[in-house]
Amino acid sequence: MNLLQAPEQGMMYALYTDRMVYEPYSKKSLPLEEIQRDLLELHLFDAVGEYRYIKTRKGEIESFINDENMDYQDTYVEKIYTLGGNVEKSDKNAGKVEVVNYISYDENDLMVIRNYRLKEVE
């Protein structure tokens, strides 16, 4: 796991074999050994980019996704509301995340979502 490309701070969405974590983070204070234990997927994201780490049966997938490094023709952004006990209720954007879908069209003009990224709602 190489966190050099991860945003300095933002939101962490992590899936483990026994739990899910969705909370604000700061790269300086991430406990790496604790995070990696039983980890399946890790998404560290802010308003402009997402670092993604996924464990698969064949190895690991690691990428950084933002508007500049994606090849797309259009985007579709959807806002999703999340629920959780560790969300600050005083923040009007707490409990919200946006999903940016990167869209292209194939030779038959059919829409294809090539990739996506999570986006912090500011």
C-alpha cells in the first residue's frame, strides 16, 4: 500500500472482513498497521481525487483517480446519503458523498461507465 498519492485529508471508506468504516481522516494520523488488518477495500478521497486500494484473490489493485487522469467524454454525478453513528450532525453535508461516474460512448453510441470516484461533499 503506497499512500503517497492519497489526499492529505478527507474521508475514508474502508471495507473489512467484519466491518465497514466511514469517517474523516488525516494522512498524518492514519494508523497503517491497524488499517491493513483484515482490509478488503480502502477509499481515501477529498473533493478532487480518490486513492483506491483493493485486495483481490490474484493480488492488489491500487490507483489514484481524478478528472485529469481519466479518459472520458462526460460525467454523471450522483449524491448519496449515508447513515452512521460517527457522523457530526451539526455539519449540513455530513452523511453525504458524491459519486462521479466517468462516461464514454462505444462504437454503437452506447453509454459505458468506464470508472468512478468518490467525492467529498464540501
